[in-house]
Amino acid sequence: MDVDTQLLRTFLTIAEEGSLTRAAERLYVSQPALTKQLRRLEAHLSVRLFTRSRSGMTLTEAGQTLATRAPALLSLCDDVLRSTKATASHAARVLRVGFLASAANEATPDIIATFTRLCPGWQVEMRQSSWSDPTAGLATGEVDAALLRLPFPTQDAYNLHILQTEPRWVALPHTHPLAAHTTIPFSALEDELFVAAPPETGAWRDYWLATEHREKPPKIGAVTDQPDEWLQAIANGYGIALAPESATRFYTRPGITYRPVTGISPSHLCLAWPKSTPEPPPLTAFITACQSTPPPPATLNRPQ
């Protein structure tokens, strides 16, 4: 019996949310489309997976069995695909490294130069991911390692090495009243509309909304998953956004002003890679290159 793994992932999302409406919002699909996928799975298995009521979706006994066993099946499937992709990449002598936005920063050329000396004949393929995947392809096996901002989903499943720590700043429309300030306390931003990452990014989205420093939920003015869309939303006045200090160098744009923010924790840039033993020599060489490359100098804490 062949079952589409995407249908299983959809089923697990519904089971976790206990609601078709919330699951549809999380998956960014319409509720009718989600209902159709669930019916396909139930028809394929010839079992009823949920009982439906006004209070939500409750797993049947058969559904509970599937919800218990499916994660292991999907994990095994993902592991097989990751291994297959990694083998093909290594056969071509290419190390795949994922990153988000400017996560690699100015140190990237030095890291790659050191890697090339340590591992002659190999190349580093840098793969940029959207913010909808805070692991930058690491979770799906699209990359061998990734330069990421903490926190990110399932980070406990990976080895982590902190490369740089930098303060969080705020990006504002240049006409915003707070843009005239040299430094801004986070308490002055709590009631502002924010430009946020997609909801499915979980803790990563929460971190860039600084929810741990808030007394009430953030107000969302726009949702984006690419730097250009993010910048445009801020410039259009749809909201403001927190960003690492290095964004002031990488994402300068007319109409946007960056200011340092006090009262919130700094951002940590790390190298992440799977907890596999032993690590392949090219990955070991890249880890060494990252660890031996000093971080770029910090931006002066001044208005821009």
C-alpha cells in the first residue's frame, strides 16, 4: 500500500492542532483543500482517523495508532533521503552549506578560503533559504551544515558552534517618530505593529518579535519570508522589525532607518550540523574553518 508522505504530514498537523481551521492556517492552505487531503488519506487507508464535533477534531483509535507510529516512519524516510542527497553531493566533491539572509556575513570569503586550503579539490555551495525554513535546509537534508540564527526548530538535534554574538537593532520607516532617537528602549516598541516571519517558524519568529521581553502579545502588521519583501513592508509603513546589527550593513535601503535597541538579548550566529558519527572529512574541515575565522568587526553604535 502506497501512501503519500505529504498526506501523513498533513494528518499529523491536524492531530497536533486538533482543529482543521488552525491546521489550515499553519499549513497556509484553505480549509476545504485540507479537508480534501484528509479524506484522501482516510479513503486510501479505509479507516476513519478523526471524529468531528463543534469542539474540534478528536483522533479515533485508528487515528491514535497512526499519530503514534507515523513520526518514526517519516523520520526514517527523511533520513534515507538526506543520506542519498549527501552521498551524491560528496561524490561531486561539493559541500552544501545553507544560510538565511545575511547570516554568513563578511566572514564567508575567509571561511571558504580556509576550507579550500584544508580540503583541496572541494567546493562550498552556499544555499540561501527563505525564513519559512529557519533551518535553511538542514532539517530536510538539502544541506550538510548551515549558518543560522538561534533559536531555530529542533536545534537540539544538531551540533552547534557559536560564531558571533551581536546586538539586535530595529528597522523603522525613516518617517517614524522613533527614527529621530539615537537609541530606543524595547519598551517603546511594544505597542508598534511588527513585520514578522511566517507562524510555522515558531520559536524563531517569536525570538525576532522578542516575545520573551513582552508583557502582551505582539501586533502583526505584515508577514514576509524574504529579505526584499521584509524591507518593502517596513518601507511601506506596515510595521517595524528587529534585526541583527549586521543588517545595518547588508540591508541599507532608502526609506529605512536602523537604531540600536536596549532591554533585549543579543543575537547569536552559529554553525549547525547533524549529530552524526563520524563526521565526513569535508564537513570537519568546514567546521575547523568556521572556528578559526574571527568574526567581523561590530558596527559603531551610532544613528545611520
